Amino acid sequence: MALSARQRRVARLEAVLDYIDNHPGAALGIDDLAALASISPYHFHRSLSAHLREAVSAYIRRRTLERAASQLALGDASVTECSSSAGYSTSSAFARAFRRHFGLSPRALAARLRQRRTQYQPYLPNGGEPRQMPPTTVVVARRYGPYEDAAPAAWQALSAALGVGGGERSPGIGLVADSRELTAPTVRRFEACSPSLPTVMPATALLRSLAGGEYWMFRFHGTQRELGLAHEALRWSWPGTSAYRARALPALHHIDSMTDAGAGTRPFTAEIWLPVERIGAVRAPQKSFPVTDLYAGR
């Protein structure tokens, strides 16, 4: 696929964001991240802050605290354990940072999230079955805002970028990157993705890789709003199985038609794929690698 110089730079920035999310609590300095992206620290900070719509340090802190809040609400870890995994030297320092960001103590926010599970229960998909997905490179249109607004806008933008229209049945993959319970609407992301890579990358689209591995697939039929609520229900209320538990990654949904999803209020069919891992499995250590290797030759 032919990429412009700007698109290659953006691809490296996206890979750095994946690296940040895969290394929660790590001491990630601007110089180190810039080196991973092969960009000077000055230009890296300016480029990534503009790309993110927030300062790099704020993004790292926000993502770290959001993951800690999820761990606390789902009962996977204590405040002390979350403090350590988030990279804080003491539990009190973690609690102060947590309260500054969310306006509540760690235990208070976890309790509120557990109470709100009941509101999502009616939208929790039934059943499900295991699936495997290889790492998948996709073309992406990202939009920010409340899910009900961002999702249709992203699908419409991706359809326009790829020249999809006139009722054409072009499949896509939706990525609900953030929770409405934890992330402010201004930085809440929805990503409309196409696994069909064009010969020439559209100027308005991004290129990224979706995580491979084991997933739990649920069948869905409804509107965009209901699909967003189903994602939130799986995030907070999926009980797991005797063999599987959810991974700390956002769920995907596979759709048959980008134009149907872009309609917003029209019901459509989708498959929701929740990343899972086998209970008791030993987690492979995170690999450190030059980010530029991800896009070598593209």
C-alpha cells in the first residue's frame, strides 16, 4: 500500500499509542517514546499531542487511571495492587491522582460502577461462542464524541474515503475504544475500520493493526445506540465462562455493510467480538520492539 510521508508518520504515532496501552504503569518518557517512533522529541510531542487532542502526559495518565478503575470495578485487584501496576510509588499518591482525575476515591468509583451494572444488564448479549482472529491491518476513520454521534460519523467518513456508496455491501469492523463511564466525551473514540486495504491509502484515513488472539463472539441485531449499550454491558457485566475471562482490550464488532451502520437509527446485524483469554493461562511477557518495525515495507 502506498503511504504518504504524513501517513507513515501517523502510523508510527498510532503504534506508539498501542505501545502505551500495552505497557500500563511503565515509566514512559517523551524521549523514549520519540525514539520508538523515530521522531525527534520536540516534533514527536507536538505531533502526538495534536493527533490525540490532548497532551501526551495527560493521555498516558488518563489511560493508566482508566485501566486501574476498570480493574477495581471488576474486582480483579485491590487498591494497593492497582497502585503498583499503575506505576505509583505509594497507594496514597495513586489515590490522590485518581481523585483529581475522576473526582472520587478509587473505592467510591468502583462502588458506583458496580451499582451501574444493573442499567446495562438488559443490553447484555446472550450466549456467545469462541472465535480466533489473526492480527489484522485495517484502514480506519476515527471520530470523537458520544458513541451515538461518533459511530455513524466515523462510518460515513470511512465510506466516503474508500468510495463506498450506492447501497454497496462493504463489510467493516467497529472498535469502541473507550467507556462512557470513564472517558470524557471530548476524548472518547470510535473507530470505523475496513480490512480491505486499498492500493492507495485515503488521505483522511489512518492505518493500524487490530489485536489477534481468542475472542468470544455474540450475535446482535438492533440500532447503533443499542450496540453501544451492548458494548458497555459486556465491558462491565459479562460474567465470563468456566474457561474464559475478558482481556483488557476493547471489544470489536463485525458488520456486513458500512452504509447500514452509518445510517445511525436503522437496525442492522452485527457480531460483537470480545477479546478473551483462558483462565489460568500464563500471560506472555510484553515484547519491546522498535515501533518502526511494525510498518516496515509499507
